[in-house]
Amino acid sequence: MSSAAVEIRSSLESAFRHRIALFYRALQVTPPYHSVEKATLALRDALAPLALPALQALVADEASLGALYTQIVRDSGLARKHRGIITGLLRDSPDRLPAECQSFANAYRS
């Protein structure tokens, strides 16, 4: 495994944690820390088989990255935590999320 691939995976995990923190901060909801950790581990597992070219392509494509992060939120169960509260907040104030967190809203709505 190349050091560049390890660095990109680490960067993607860090960006995911940052976006999750922004998402919950914007909604003024305390994040379910155990579930966030579970989602981060799910992301790590999803990134593990990707070769360097695939990781580079993912980093370069914001839409694909947002879709991956959203899928991880769904698949890990994070989207089931505080679902009612978050869905209500998103319905009442759909513009309160930063742009990089907008894709997470779909995980809670579906």
C-alpha cells in the first residue's frame, strides 16, 4: 500500500468527521459519538479496497465524495439517530446546513 493512498484515506476520514461535526453543529444537535465512530469505521472499510487512482478520482469529484459520505451515513445507521429531530429541523430550515453538508440531509430524508 502506497503512502499516498494511506494519506488520501486519512484525509477523507478527517474530512468526513469534519463534515459530520459541521452538520450536527449547524442543526444544534449533539452528535451520537458512538454512531459517528461506527460510521467512520464503515468509511475506512469502504475506502480500504480502493487503489490510488480510484482514491484520487474520488477526491477530485465532489459529487461522488458527497454520495459516498451520504451512503456511509445511511449504511452505518447514523441516519437513524435523532432522525425525527433532524428531519424536523431540515424541514423547518432547509438552508441552515453548510454546502458541504447538504448531501447528508438526503440520508435523513430517505
